[in-house]
Amino acid sequence: MIGRIVLGVFLITIVSLPAVARQADGALGLIRVPNSGQPAIVMPGDRVAVHALSRGDLQLVADDATQRLKVDWNDRLDGSFEAEVSIPEDTPSGTYALSMDYQGEFEHNARAVYVIDSFPERYQVAHITDAYIGRDDETTAELRGVIHAINARYKAALVEPEPESEEEPESIPLPLAFVLFTGDLTADATPKQFSEVVDLLDECLVPTFVVPGVHDANGLVFESFFGPATYRFVYGDDGYLAFDTRDLIPAEDAHPQQGLLERFRRELMPRRWSIGFTHRYDPKMGMRAQMTLFVDAPLDHLLFGHWGRANTDEERATPWGHTGITVSPPVAEGSYRLLEVGPYALRPGPVETVNE
């Protein structure tokens, strides 16, 4: 019951917010993280990690509330800046843009921060993958249709049963917490296609987390729109790990990502569940990466949307079989899947298909 009320704050939209902090082609501006593809979900009093290209004054901006943030910037070795910013205790629940005042100019990173009253013990996660935006008009229509279906699911969970209702608790929809988008966002990884993805994701009522796929490989274009491809976040008692498998050899051991995988995996070990999401799993991915993710401290579950090749039945499992896997059909077919997360189980639901 509490979860459905809490997540209702996401209905505060950003339609009337000032211009977002993206450049003319839709790429990120001075504020790199958090952003609409890697947002922060926090409670009042929590801290948010911010990465920016310049020092500036930060504030949370919503339609009916603005909260100034106290910032102590730290220098990074690459010349950028980072800070851990506390969300004021009196911050109202809602969906916020993260705004920076830099040399008298304001920029707003839309859908960057979601402030909630508490984290539900049980909730759902929507898994979408392989949209191929830019291939043709159909792909745009399919992603929009899936997003609107997810919005409808989200809003249905907000409806409170009548006091005299005899409806069983199990039949009441669980709150829909966020969306995991596991790659092939675009057809050809052009800035124009990524910009369209940003616009489409902004139609979603819940937070959206993205990772790149094979079709999104074009230098650092993905990073210029959504930030690092390898990251982690915590939602209540649970930890989520995003990692990059867009290259020909997915998650190869020589890649700098390996150090992050080992660090993030250790950080998430105390969580109730550790859930990975990526574009593809393949038995030929780096052995060190596989040991980190599936053997030494195995993830509880892995969500992805792409087999690397025509895998055999024996290969359609992670090493030693400790980590469950869920593969969902492409958004390009009008499909998505819900994952139920609770104290005793992770339950992938059936494939949902949007009927236009």
C-alpha cells in the first residue's frame, strides 16, 4: 500500500520545466550524471553523486518546488568535477531536473532526480530492449507504444482499492519502480538517433536506466548522451549493476571496465538482491569478467536482450548455474517484460505485447 502511494510522486511531470541541459544535438551539457538515462532515486536526506564538467551552483527544479543544494566540488584527474550532494530533508517528493547556475547561465538536466518518501519492499521493474530507433518510423511508434503501456501499468498500481473491497492483496498490482533498457537503443548510433531516444524516454513516467548495445557502438557517442556505460545504483535493499557488452568480444578482460566490475560487485554484495543488466551475455565473454559476475560473488539475476549467436541449450546459462537469466524480446516487436522483486524471490513475468 505504501509503495503505491510513494511512487505516485513520479506523476509530477517536467513538461513545463525550462530548457533541458542538452546541447543543440541533444547531447549532455555541463551536467553529466545524473541524467535521464542514469537518474538518481533517493529519499530526503540521502546523497546524490554528481559529475559535471564545470563547478557551479546546483538546485533541484520541479513545477511546484525548487530546492537549492549545498555543493562541495572535488577535482577529478580528467579535469572534470564531482560532488556528493545531500538532498534537503524538507524536499517534497517528485520528479526533478538538476539545474546548474554557471557564470550566470542556467541549464537543466531533466528527469535526473526522483525524490520519494520510502522504498517499497516489493515492486516491479520493466525490462525493454532493442528498439533500433532511426531504422524507420515503425521503431519510433513501437517504443512510444511500449512506454505508454508501461505508463499505464504504473498508473494502474497507484489506484487504491475501495475500503470495503474484498480484493486479495496478491491481485493488487505492485508499484512499478523503473525501467531497464538493455541496449540497441538506436539503429546506427548517430547523434540524431540518440536525441530521438532521449525525447521518447522523456515520455516515461518512471525513471529509465540505459546501457548500450551493438548498434549503439560509435566511439563515445552513447556516453555523450547518457554518461558511463558501466555503473551501479541502489534501490532500497537491492543493488543494480549495468555493464557494457556492445563490443565484438563482450566484457573482455583487458577492458578498463573490468576494474569497475570488481569494485561495483563488492559494493553491492551486502544488498538483498544483486541484479545485473546488459545488452548480451555470451559464453565467450572475458573469463575474468565471468568469474567476477557469476562465480566469486554471483549476481542473483541477469537481464539482457540479445544472444551473441545461436547458442546451444547448454550455453543458455551463466557459468556454474548460480545466476538466473531473463532475455526479453525487442521493443521493435512491441514487447516488454516485468520483473517482480520481493524479499523472497525474483520473478520474471510473461512477455507483454502492445497491441496498436
